[in-house]
Amino acid sequence: MELQNPSTSDFVDASARWTKSMVGFFKNVIGEPVPEVPDWALIAAIFRAAVVYE
């Protein structure tokens, strides 16, 4: 897997951008609403997405 966001600032920015768009991901891919209370699994998903999110 190629890192799209190798620097810390790029990674944090990608995390923020993906978090803002994750409503669509949950609706279209997961088929459920975004959890109201984030758990560690959601935080891990955000970080996994930020590795490749452009």
C-alpha cells in the first residue's frame, strides 16, 4: 500500500477531511448512520482511511 499522506500534517488533514465525509461512507458502504458516540473502532477506521485518502 502506498502512503498518500506520509507527513504528519498531511495525515492529520486527511483524517479531518475523511471525518467530514464519513456520513456518505457510512450511508453508502456500511448501510448505517455514523455512531453518535465514537469508539476506538471508529477512530481506527478514520486513521486507516487517512493513510490513503486524497
